[in-house]
Amino acid sequence: MLLNKTLLADIGSALLIGLTASAQSNVSSLVSQGLDGRLDYNTYANEGQTNAVNTVPDFSRSGYRGGGEPIPFVPAAVTVTNGGGDDTLLIQNAIDTVAALPVGPNGFRGAVLLTAGTYEVSSTLFITDSGVVLRGAGSQAIGGTKIIFTATVQDNLIEVVGSGTPAEVGGTRVAITDSYVPVGATSFHVSSAAGFGLGNVIRIQNKINDQWITDLGMDEFGEYSWTSSVYQLYHERVITAVTGNTVTVDAPIMQAVEDQYGGGDIFKYTMTARIENVGIEALRLESAYSSDTDENHGWEAVRLECVENAWVRQVTAQYFGFGCVRIENFVHQITVEDCAQLDPKSITTGGRKYGFYIDDSDYVLVQRCFARGGRHDFATGSLTPGPIAFVDCLATNTFADTGPHHRYATGQIYDNVRAGQINAQNRGIAGPGHGWAGAQIMFWNCSADSIICDAPRGAMNWSVGSMGTHLQGTWELEPDGIWDSHGTNVMPRSLYYAQLSDRLGSDALQNVMLLEQQDGSIWSQLDAWAGDGLLLDDVFAWYAPSLTSSNSVDLRGVVRDLTLLENNATLLWSLVSGPGTVSFNDAASLETTATFSLPGDYTLRFIVDNGSVQETHNLSVTASAEGGSGVSIAFMATLQESLDQASWTNTDQSVEWIVPATYTSRFFRVQLAL
């Protein structure tokens, strides 16, 4: 018989992010998904230590507004058409005009829209105020908005720049009293939490001492040796709870705090001149150059400093000597997505050809980005704190390695990144004095010709489910980090997205993912795209079974072509085919609910029309006879008593999971046949 019970199981995201890791997939011994679909973490000991109390940290707060938040569309306040000559002042004046507008309730002043065409700019364009967006009509080589940078010295095309440095609030510093706070922890004890409360922004300082320098071997470089006074580690966090003298923060510890290496403190700080709510989007940026080794032309396409809650999306940079996007000096909660760095022109040596580079910044997400012809295509600089995530990124025709580059960056994940070399190692005297490039660096389901993943004393790096020749360090011989399932991918396909789903649910995944990321087909698409125009569909749609009605689905449309939104586009959901009728709660909304009159297979259509262009996406939905929508996957499972000890007495039963055909919901009906 069929029990008249429905159990809502939080497992949908496991299917969404993990079904197609590869034709054959393993399960990691460090992080895996349980029967409930949530991640289980096993503990490990750091290199040279025996206390197995650390866990892989949660990287999912990387990104705009702390990860999982949709990037907004900001309407144009000023529209610019190219002037037929040097357009530097034309564009800068437009930026300044928007910067002078009042900040709206959404935190933005407005966007500067550069209409389709080619613009010439001879000196840097500056955005120095919050709430300003610079947008073009697309990054396609033909028909988009192209800015040609004509500088004949090393200069940057676009700079988004606040000012200042973190200033400690006097009298707030207190000591962490735990003798050891492990990697992955979000709570710790302090000498007195009386002055701290929910929402306080703090810095956690690892008070590095000389013993740490010695144990790492970083005192062996002569004049380039590290010193404890310089190599202090700081991580910005927000307090989420205070109970007695126990403080809980929003993102985990990325470097163990331990007495033997100086312990740690926390303190409040201010940074009043950091700007926020800024975007650069839908542009093609090109540097003029005189030869393949030209050193005097456009250097960085986009540079961000002292900015938070901002983004760079759908931007392609070609020929710049350094890179597409450089993020440094206290940048916080940033997303860089669907961007490309192509064919940098300079000599091929140090300090050049870094496609996407992050330094002294945190909570940064770089996803679905492409690089061609670079050196350190996805890389970070000295003492860069985590969390930082590179997800589904591809580098081709590479001349050096991807990974942390120098001087002890912490708390990063390279998640499904493909490049020529991917390394986390002790670079020794290189640089000079690069030393240990990074710690708590995760290579998850990555692919490269070769991979180095060594471990610093008192810390750890991990290579999980990755493909590529396993090498030892090229500069110094060091112990291996943790290598898990090398040569065979693991599930979930993406650890970043799995952690994001655990924390915020499937809505957050739909805010930041593309359909091709859930089935693993993103790689061929990235390679074919190579920065020309919009990556993949102009519009698409998700659906999930409704939790409020057994014969309904919740629908969500996504508009990625920003030009469609310029003219107050109309939205429409409609029925294309199916055995019955469909009613929409609001057929003109991005998010709505569809209710089916009969079970069977339906095709729905999502339409976006801005008066001159219409884009559509068809969505296949199966309305089941049992109610709800989806396909059935039957398997045997052992029910744990902890699910519901009062109701479930049998522990080995046949279970039928009703899941959506596109695996987009976290919640599915579970029917138990007894």
C-alpha cells in the first residue's frame, strides 16, 4: 500500500549540481553529500600536525552581496552615442553626470549607456562614486559597444576606485582565547565579547610570530626572507551571533588560529571611503598596440580598488598587456562573470598577462570566464584573504600557471577550472621571495596538463577529483597536500554551488547559474564563445514543483541580454502544447506559478519582447498523475531513525523520489511503499 504521507526532502540541489560530474564519479573523503542532499564534512589534520579537527571551509559567500544574489539591472540615466573622435571627455562627463544624481532607494544613481558602435578613449575613465553603472550594448566584435584604448603608455582603461584603508576602532581589540581555532570554524571564544553585537564588521588577525616564519622555511631567502611584522594575516568578517564570550561570524576561519604561532585577536574597524553598488557590463574593450611585444599601451582593461558589492559582467578585453580585470586593495563582495581576456600584447615575463587577478581583497567570485594567450590567467597575490572562488573558468594557450601566485594567499577554491598548469606550491626565492603561494587552496574537479598541490606546515591544500599529471613543486621539494580521487571527478560537480545551495537553497543557485552548468556542458560552450558577445542564451527559464499546490510548478525566467531590458520589455508565459490547459498566476511576471488541468507532458514558452527584438525559451514540464511535476527515480534507501522517529519504524524500504525533469528544485515528494 502507499502511505498517505509526504516528506519534503532537501536533496534537489544535490541533483542540480552533481548528476553529471563525469561519466564516472567518486565521492570525496573530505566533503560528500548525504542522503538528505546536504554536505557532510570529515575532519583532517594540517601538515606536520596530528589534531584532525579542521574541515574544508565554506567558500559560498564569495560573490556580489555575499553570494547567491542576482545582479540587478540598473536603468540608463544618461545615454551616449560615439562622437566620431576622441570620446574620453564625452564618456567621463556622462559618468560624472550620473555620479552627481541622488542615490535611489535601491542604492543606485543610474547607468551610463554607451549605444552600439566604436568609441575611442585616450586616457583612463574613472568611477569614484557609489551607485554608478557603465553599460554597453554587448561585447560582440560586430554590433556591440567597442571602446578602443589609444594610450601609448602603460595605463588602465576603466578604474573603479574608492579610497582609504581599514582603520581599527580604538578600544575594541580583544584576544581569541582558544588555543586552536580550526580551519572551517565559524565560532570562537574571546576574552570579552561585551562590546560586540550582531552585524558588527570585524577583522580577525592571526598574530603571526617568528616561529611561523621559521616553520614555513620563509627565513631562508636572505634579504628576501619573510618577517613576522610584515606577514600578519587579516580576514574581514561580520558577526552573526554573540553568546556570552562566544562569537560567531558569517564566513569560516581560513587559517587556523593557534597559540604556537601567536594566537589571534578580533577588533572592529571602519572604512568610510570604500564605494559600493558599481557595475561594468556589456562592453568590448580593446587596446591599440604597435607589436606583439609592445610595452607602452593599454595595460589593465578594468581595475577595481576599495569597492564593495559590485560586478563586472559580459566584458571582453583584447590586447591589454596585463589583463581583463584586476581587483586589489580592500575590494569586497564582487562578482566577475561571463568575461574574457584575449591575446595580451607584451613581452612574456613577470608582471604581465594576468587575465583575472585578485590581491588584498575577499568574498570575490569569478565564474564562467575565459582567457587565451595569458600567463597567470586566474591568480591571486600576496596575503590575499578568502573566501575567493573561481568557478567554471577556462584558460587556453597558456604560458604559466593558474592558482595562488605568491606570498601566502588563503581560503580559495578553483572549482571546475581548466588550464595548462594549476599549482599551489612553495615558489621559494622566485619573484624574488614569493615563498609559499597559498594555503587552504582547493582544486575541485579541475583539469590541467599538470597539477602541483603541496602543503605548508601548519596548513593544507587539497586536490579533489582533478585531472592532470601529479607533480611535486618546481621550486622547492615540499610534502603533498591532500590528493583525493585524482584522475576521477567527484560529486557534487561543483563544491561552490553545493555549499551555496546548503546555505541559501535552490533560489540562490538559480540567481547565479546557467542551465549548462548543471549538466556539465559549459566547457564546449566557453571554448566556442571565446568572448564574442553573450555567453549562451539571451533568455532561459527554470522550474520547480510548487510547495503550495500538487498540480503546479513555480516558474522563473532569466533575461541575460541586457539590451532586452532597456526599453521596458514585456514578459509573457504561454502554453505551446500539452494534454490540458495551463493557468498562470501572473503570465507577465518573471516569476509565476503554472497550474495544470491534466497530467502529461507540456511545453511552456517564456517570451521577452522589447518592441524591436523578441527572444523566447521553451520549457518542457511533466505533470505527474500523482500530483506535482517531475520524473520518477526509484531506488533503495535506508531511512535513518532521525528522519522521523515517531512515524517511520521500518528502516529498509523502497523509496520513490519525484524530481523535476531539469533537476532545479531542492524539494521533492518522497513516497514510501510499505
